[in-house]
Amino acid sequence: MTSDQLHTILAPFGQQHLLAFWDQLDRDGQASLVEQIEAIDFGLVRRLFENRDRQGDIAALAARAEPPPAMRLDDRRHVPEARRLAAEALKAGRCGVVLVAGGQGTRLGFDHPKGMFPIGPVSGKSLFQIHVEKIVAARRRHGAAIPLYVMTSHATHDETVAFFAEHERFGLPEDEVFFFQQGVMPAVDAESGQVLLESPGRIAASPDGHGGMLAAMVRSGALADIERRGLRHLFYLQVDNPLVDICGQEFLGCHLLAGSEFSTQVVAKRDPLERVGNVVRVDGRPLVIEYSDLPDDAARRRNPDGSLTLWAGSIAVHVIAVELLRREADTAEGLPFHIARKKVPFLDSTGRRIEPSQPNAIKFERFIFDLMPQARGAIVVEVDPAEAFAPLKNALGAKSDTPESVRHQLAAFHRGWLRQAGVEVADDVPVEISPLFALDAEELRTKLQPGERITSSTYWGE
């Protein structure tokens, strides 16, 4: 495609500046820029920019918000039946896993996909390996396939696929691992709406958010593969949380017991302004209000007993009915985009790289939880954050969510299992239990002798 043809595409949207450095690019650079331009729906970008301040009246929604329908930690009556239903579904091969792994480890100082980060407190296993070994162990326990669908991004796809191949998919059969890429959206200047360039031949773009999952599944054939296999439920998680109990029978069973099409794990917020999505119910429908959008007065509202009214903080772990995805597939591109104002480095008209000190750009993202209002019987299930939520987000030295804090939490979690098995272990002893050795505390009790004493760093592998 010639520059004149590209001008014809870009001119109606005022985006001709993307060709400002065309003559500086070699043939490969020009071809790459053409590919990037052809992938952008400039009409959609213009509409989103023009409607950037019409995000709906969040304050009015928040004023009507109530707690969501929930299964709380202090009520365990449902657990035996939930576990039975989950075991039946797993043994029947009705469950798959979606692992969202589009992020780079940039904030960790790790120039690779975040899933490759070594996080095992003793073994040094990667996030990917820890997650996949849980699937392998559940697969063995229930005697049925649990296919894995890994959503990558343009930045992480090739390296992720190669990493899985190098490690022989950590024990999963090749035909049970499906990789697919989420879409991208360009960043635009917050004042003009012009798409930003990060280099002469590279548009400043980023993944379109985890809500792009459904559209990406349709485009890639992943949804067709899910339907071909007869899967009915997908366990969804993000790669940065190694404590997720993947296909755990209690959560999956609660989803089945409630007849839910979209179930989400939550933690009870410790602080009204905690930086988690708030799962609420408005006009009878469950939905999520981001912490940045929830007015302080709504966040601080309390019940007569002093507890927070809007208490449920999402940790981005869901079980989603395939029927819901099938029903919404035709409108997968219709999930709403959310606006985020960010600092995005860019080239000015002279080709000088600008590193902004304040937010200068708008990014557009979709969120998977926007399927929740369309779901039948959606519920939330409360979990203990000490046992279920250890997100890896920040480099060493930050206040929280660092490699050090995550490793400490993983070791503490496994020390709890050991103590339930009657094993003595001090709080400062690093320990780690592979899912291939024991998938849960109950299985561990069958493999260790009560009265054992662990005094040094110990790893239990397969």
C-alpha cells in the first residue's frame, strides 16, 4: 500500500500525522506501519474519543448500589453439596480454564511476559508452571481433560508459546492448550484525539483489556474449540495471582449450586477506599464499579452494625458459563470501552520523543466483568485473601504485591497446610508444596506423618 493510499484512509479521521516519518522507514518498517494502521478501526476510535466524557452517571448508580447476592465465608452449609456438584462436572469433562497472560513484567523490572517470572518461594517455579501444575493435578484427580486457553497479547504471544513448548506445556497434552491473542487499541492524545506514535514506525497501542477476551475467542476459533469439546464452564484467572485454587471444587460448586452464569470471587474490603473493583447490585442486577469511579461517600457507607455496605472487592477470578459466552458472542465487540487517562510517551511533530510528567493520553479498555449484568443468576463467593489473593504487581521495594511479599504469602499458605497435617514448622522456614505432590491440605495429610518437624527450606515435588 502506498503512502497516498494510506492518506486516503487516514484523512477522513484527521490521522494523517501517522505518516509523518514514512520516508524515514525502510521497506519492513513501512509494511509494519501499514499492518498497524489497517488493524485500527478509526471510526470507533473517533466515536470513543467524542464520547469520552459520557461514561454514565456513576454517582447516581452508586447511590442506588446494594450488596450483591453472595455466599459468605461465615456460612459453610452449602460447601458439601457444592463440592459434590463440582466433582461431577470435572469428572464429566465439562470444565476448561482461561488464563489471561497478556501483561509484560515491566513494573517488576522483568523484560518478559509476567507469567515467566520465577515466584516459587523454594523451587523458583514460574507463575505459568504453578498455574498449569494445578490444572494437571486436577486433571489427574478427576480423570478427565481440563483444556487450557491462554490469552496473550502482541507483546507476549511468541515468547509465551515458546516458553510453554520449551517446558513441554508443564505436563499438559499439546491438544489441550490453545493460545489466542487479545486485540489492541491505540492511545490517543487527550486534547486532540490524535493517535500517538511511540516511534517513527510504531503506533502507541496497548491490549484492549481483559474484556477483549470474548471477541478474541471468536476471532481465533477458541470459542468454537470450546463448543466442540462440549465444555460448559470456564474457570477464568489472571496470571499474576499464584494463590488461585484453579478449578477448586468449592468455588466451582457454588457457581453450579446457584445456577449462575457468571460467578466471581471477592474479598471483604478492609478499607472503604481499597483499590479493588466493587461488586454491587443496582436495580436488581450485579455489576462492578471501579474503585476510581466509586464516590467516597458511597464507598464509606456503612450498615447499622458498622460493616461496610459495599463490602465486596473483586479479585478477578471468575467461573463463566459457556452458554453466556455463546449468547453474547454476536455482540462481543459491543462490550463497552472504559476510559483511562495515562502518561504515554510519544513523538512530537519534529520526531522528538516526549516523556510526559502528567497524564497526556486516553487509553480504551474493555472489562470482562461487564458480562455480569447480562448473566443469569450471577453471584459472588467470598474468599479469605490470605488463602486466595497474592497478586504480583510491583518490584522489590514497593509497599505491597512484590516478589518478596508474594513468596512470603505462598510459603505461609503452605505452612498452614503442613500444620493441618500435624507437621511442625516455624514461621521463618520457607516451604513450598507442588500441586503435583498435593493439590490441597486434605491430600497432603495422606502423604505426611504427623509429628514431623521441618527446620530448613523444603520443597515437596512430584
